[in-house]
Amino acid sequence: MVEPFQLGTEGDFEEEVLFVIARSIIQYEAAFTAAGKKLPKLDDVRIWLDNPILRGGGGGGSALGFGANASYSQSTNSGGFSKSGFRDTVKQWLTLIFPDKSDGAFIGVIDNLELLETSTEARRALESMRDTVLALPGVKWVLCGANGIVRSSVGSQRLTGVVGDPIQVAPLGTDDIPVVIERRIEANRLRADAIAPVEPLGFAHFYQVAGRNVRIALKHAQDFSIWLHGNNGPQLSSEDRLQLLEVWLAEQASLYEADTTSLTPTGWNFFDSVLAFWG
């Protein structure tokens, strides 16, 4: 689909998913056509998605290219077609495009399950979607989140046979990180002469310092980039920026050391033991 989802946001989650599916069908219209997929008429849904004021109408007509009853009136998109009409219509679209399981599917990603804070909340949210969002035809879901949250939430009996067993994803290998960052730089480069403040080798160093945690490494990279901007970073060579990265890390380490003066010897022994265990 054209964007991932997160639970815990305000509003009707199922309606949000169907809205994104509608956008995704339009986005990939050319690819579907090239693959020989059947598509409904998309002109009406383009109007619905693009125009904040919907046309007046009545029940019994054709909704988005189908014969479903979808009474709608002059209103903003937050109202739109009656919820049941819109939901039925999008489900018909999915069945038309993907009539059989072997015909493919949209891939939907529900990310950051840990935002629900507890596994009980995550389990309750997923159980509530068992017969709606998780049962949509022509859609396969990938659920992502912290290991403990995912394992606990999908262990519900109500989700047995609906959600597969979790797959633990290991951190990216140290040798893989420079390649990943190089691809990221190329994908987001706006100009051929654009310079990344933190280049692949520098990010690999951040990644090691951050205990192979990509998010923390990205935060360090952002903080360093802001700091570098005030130190004539764009005029420096790659080697000079890499050296400055070491200087910046040393400064950050001294700041953290100043904040740890309240740690007791027992606390330091604990951290020493953890470091020794993980090597």
C-alpha cells in the first residue's frame, strides 16, 4: 500500500485502511493494467479522494463503479459515502482485482505495535480487527513491533490461524550498514553534487556505538549533522567530517559522563558485567 499504518491513532482505523487502499488502487492503476488485472471505473473515486466537497445524491445508484447502495450528500470527505457503502465498495474492488489468493494481494504494514504500551492493549486491538481489517480480501498484513509486544499480542487464541508465528528480525550486520546507507542517500538525493553530512562509513561507526540500533544511530546522525552545520561542514572533505564525527562523539561522551556522577559503585559494576557479557 502507499503508506504504512500505526495503531493507537484517533479515528476509525478500518476506514483509514480502506481509504489508503482506494488511494493505492489509483496509484498502481498502470501496473495493474499492465498485469492484466480487472479494475473498476476509478473516475468516481478520484473525485471522492480529490474533492473535499462531495456531490449530492441519493440511494440506489452506482457507487464507485459498482451497483451498491451508497447514499451520500453534500458534505466534507470526513462524511463521504455512508460508511457501509464505502466499505462494501472497496471490498468489491479488492475481490475484483484479486479474485483468488493466488492472484496476489496488497501488502499492508502495521508498524510500531509497541506504541500501544502494553501487550494487553495490542492484543485487544488486533482481536478487534480479526473479522474486519485482518479479514479483508486481497490484503496480506505484516505486523511489526518490539519482540515482547508482538509475541504476547499474537498469542491470543482468537488470533490463532489468523496471524502467523512471529519472525524475529536480527539487527543489520555491520558490513551491511554502509550499503544500506549508500542506497538511502542515493534514493533521497535531490542533486548530483549533494553531500551527506554523515556518509556510509561514518554511519557504520554510529551504528556500532549505538549497539547496532538503527533508530539511535539515525538520531546521532541527525544531531551530528546539526552540529556540523555550525562548523563549516559543507566545506570539509569526507575525511575531515569523519574526524569531526569522532570529536563530536567524544564531546557527547563527556556530557554523559558528567550526568552519571550519581551512579553508585553497584550500578557501575552492573554495567561492567553487561558489557563483559555482550563482549
